[in-house]
Amino acid sequence: MKRSALLLIIAAIAATCLGARGRRVDSLALERMWKYAASIKKADTTNALAERGVYMRYRYQTERRNILLLPVPRLYAIAHGPREFAGETVFKMTANKDSSGYEAIRQMDVSTVPHHSNATPAMQEYLSPTIYEEKMFQDKILSPFYYHNRVFYRYQTRQMEPGRVEIRFSPKLDNTQLVKGKCVVDTRTGRVVNYQMQGEFDMLRFKTNGVMGKKGRSSLYPDRLDLEVRFSLLGNRLNTWFHGEFNLKPILPDSVRDNRDMALAEKVRPTPLPKENQKIYKAYQDLHKDDTATVTENKDERRLRRTLEDIGESLVSNTRSSFGRDDKGSFKLSPFISPFSFGYNSSRGIYYKMKLDLGYDLSPNSRLSIEARGGYSFKQRLIYYSVPLRYTWNVRRNNYAELVVRSGNRIGNSEIRDRIKEQKSDDIDWDAMGLDYFKDFRMDLNTNIALSKKWAIMPGITYHRRSAVNPDGFILAGRQYVYNTTAPRLGIQWKPMGDKGVVITIENETSIKKFLGSDFGYERNEFDAVWKCEFKRMKSLSMRGGLGFYTSRGNETYFLDYTNFSQENIPGGWNDNWTGDFQLLNSNWYNSSNIYLRGNVTYESPFMLVSKLPWVGRFIEMERIYVNQLYVEKITPYTEVGYGFTNRLFSTGVFMALKQASWHGIGVRFDIQLFNRW
């Protein structure tokens, strides 16, 4: 018995030692994997990927489709006609002199997709993973290979052949920002040899596996990669397969650009073409073998069909183009009919928005651009637009001059109505005439001159033409209903911590009566501070504080118009950022006080409240908490608190307000996000 007990004790001690040793090896492999990228960047200061060839091929299969697939952005080209498409592309990648990025030259592009359209840019983002960074695919998906993300994953290890360990990872939360899969790691260095993982984001389910590079900085990126993506929506199902090889020697000479010859593809592809792709190519060639015929009717029919297809795609997808010598010009127009062109706010109603971006590079350091924004507010029955024409003479230092023409914002003022009531007969119901609101047409000439990385001056001049929405009452009272002001202004901007820290702006605007046609004079001063702190794991804290006041204001200065405290018809400047906006504040309060003091704080994280709930959490991309505080005359203090989240379909938020510590109201903000990233 004693001998048996002794053997059991020895066995237990041995098992404990072996287990500890196993855990020690596992821990060491994980630690080395998390630290591998930093060690390589420190040791390898050369750019081993200065020049390389990239080969990619793809296949699309529409498994099920109906008419609802047509309006999906970027899929119009493959939503009708054949159910399968294929193609191949060859790029030459050349690193910039400062190694900050790459210049990509497309040398070959063969495709059966109509007009060689890039039908799936949202899917192709998964072709360039940065597995050692915090976010693997541009701005999404927290990497299990990044040290600070380890709190979101469970890891299991299995010893393979000597020097190799298999690591399996799975998310602790069922969330769209996380993935599951496995990888093989070199236990000596921590280098990921290969990986397999799968996840789901923005209605795309993806599976990807890759073989990483072997030496230096090339080991931080895949050598080869296979990607499968499935898109499903309302009875439609699209399957896609991609294969990429990224660290090849340059495949084609520099003289070859955008070649579309399938015979050339046969000669240069580094690996054999799968049978499925071969069948698609053959069917395409059989279908188009008569394309060279000179029958006028056939040419006209093809031209008409292509025109109709282009019009159809522009209705639901961004229209992009380049022009000019060496494609120095760029053009982008948002779709005319798209879900994310619409939004809703409980105080402003439904709104529709459009964007037009037009630019031309005059030189490597100068640019001419237009970023026009416009739309319609259905509740206010108001068309609005903003058209800034900007000339940037120093892109690196952001030195520019711009002319901005805008209209649509309405400004409220009750002082004129009150004075008319005091001076005129009480027999007329002046309150019913709508004398409070004025249309505001505005032009700004702005400049930004950077004195250093921390200091800039911003001289400019502003012109306002404010005209009564309902002029009849003013005509009846014999009063002026159009007011003009022209005011020079000077701003100073300070960035004490550089571009990534707080930005402090001081601005003075002064109008002198009768100067350049001004109907009244005033002096306005504003101080504004903005700071966005970004933390690990996609968390951030956005803060804004501001103070504004009028130091001079004549008896007939009816309009108080602040730069940093104003209401936009489309909140957040016509984009999806609600931070810094007062969601429930009545528009009249923006122009009613000689002084204001404001503070806005927004905290956002992909893992906060709703994201931790079973099943529901897998659809939540980001959650936010808002706190807005305002001090103005008559409603001090005014407080708003809100909670919102974003998923693949929409962004929504619920806001509650207190006015002078009493309940003021509750409201909802809603923006459609469907296909916003496509």
C-alpha cells in the first residue's frame, strides 16, 4: 500500500510538472506571437517590399437573386445577366520614398463583369489583413494576434512538430467585431506561419486563410491568401471566391498598363486557373465572339444597353471617375437613391442628403477641390446646400483659401416682431404672420495659414443676406424685411500637442454699420476646444467645450449668429457623426443669447451594454453615451443625455433633456446605415 501510494504521489508530481511545462510553453508562444511585429519593425528598418508584383483572381456566383438585388450598391453590374463572373488582375506595387504607403499600378485586368466594374469593393477589404495590428481590416475586426485584444478571446494551444504550435482562438462575446479560427506559430520567434479564421460584418460572412511571409517586414503580411465571402439579403445570396499572391517579382514590364487581353493572362498567371473559372471564361468568349462584327444595329444596341446600365448603377451606387493627365482629377457623386441618403430626427423630421466631391491635383503639393453638400428637409420643407471651392497651395501644411456659398439654414428672431407689436395697432394679429423666421444666404471667404505644426492663423470675411420667410407682415408694417451684413474676422488656432491632441480656436468677427452695405454693426468673440482621445480596442472619448459672446451690439442688431454654436438642418454636418450636437434643443435658442457656454462629451466602445447580450450583441458594431451641457440666457442650465448604437442596418439614439433642472422632453435620432460602407 505504501509503495502504491508513493508511486501515485510521484505520478501526480510528474503530471503537475509536465502540465506546468506545457502551460509555460503555451504562454511563451502566445507572448512571442503578440510581440513579434514590434520586434520585426525594430530589427528590420529596410523596406523589403519596395517593389513587388501582386496577382489576384476572383469568381462570383449568384446562387439566388430577385429584383431587390438591383439596388444594392456596387452589385448592379452582376445582379442581372449571367449568374457567374470571373476575372484576374495584376498590379505592380512600388513603395513611396518615405515608406508611408504604396503606389499601385494596374497592369492587367481581364474580367467577364460588364464594363470591368469593381462589383465588390466591400468584400475586397478582407484581401489585405494586417493581423498584427489592433484592427485587421482597415477600421474593423479586432485582431486576436494583437496583445491588447487578448481580453476578448479564449486561446487553446496544441503542440505540433518541434518548433511549431497550433493556437485556436474564439471570442468571449458573440460580437461582430470578433473572429474565430486557428493559426500555426513558430515557437522560437512567435511568427505566424499560417492562419484560418472566419467572421461576419456588415451582412458579409467571410472565411479566409493565408500563408504569411517568412522574413523581415514581409512576414507581417500574407504571401498567399484565399478568401470566401457570402452575402445574403431578402432572398438574395451571392458567393464570392478570391485568391491573391502578394509578394511576387514584378510580373509585367512597366510599359504594360491596364491590359485586358485574356491571352496575356494565360502567360503570366503564377498558378493554374481553377476549372470553374475556365468554364466562365469559355462561356463569356462564346457569347461575345461576334462582338467584332460591324453591324450598325448591334453596335447601337450595345451602346444603348451600356448607357442604361450606367444610369441604373448611378442611381444606387457611388459614381466615381478619374480624369486628366495621369488621372490627376477625381470625381465622386453619391447615389441618387440609396438608404443612407436618408435620416430622421424627432425634432427635424426626415431628411435627404447628397454629396459631390471633385478635385484636381495641380502639383504634388497643391490641389483644387469642391466638396458640395445638399439635400432636403421634409418637415421644414427646405432645400439646403453648401458649396466650398478650395485652393490648397500647400497640402502638407494644409494652407488653403476657399470660397463657401451656402443656403438653407433658417435663423429665428422675435425681437423685430415684438417691436412691431409695440409700435403698431393691436387690431392686427402679428403673431399669426410668422415674423420670427428668416432665410439666411451666406458666403464665406476663408483662409488657413499654418505658421508651424502647432499654430495657424485664419483670416476671412463673412457676408449674410437674411430675408424674411413671410415678408407680407413686414410690408404691412412698413418695416425692412431684408438685412445684410459684411464682417471681417480673424481666427487663431493652437494645437499644443500636435495633430492628435486638443485643438483650440479663438475667433473675432466685427461688422461696422454701413461698411460694405452692412445694415448694423456688432462684435462677436468665440473660444472653442475640441479633443478626441482614442484608446485601445476601438474606444474613444470625444470632448468639446466652447464660449461665445457679443461685446458690441447695436439696438438694431437683431441677429445673433455664432460659428461654433448653431443648428444645421442636417445634424452633424451632413454625416453620421452626432457628437457635439444638441439633439432636442429648439432652434430659437441658438440665436437668443448674448453669451453661451457649452460642453459636449461622447464615449464610444464596441463593447458596452447591448453588445454583451446573447444573440443581439453579434449585430452591434458600436455603442455611444452622450452628455451635452449648455448655459444660455433664460434656460440655464440645459442638459441632454443619450445612448445610441450602430449596427449593419441603422444608427439610432435616444436622448432626454432637462431644462433648468426640470423635465424637458425625450427624442429619437435615426440614420440608415445599410450599405453605407459599400
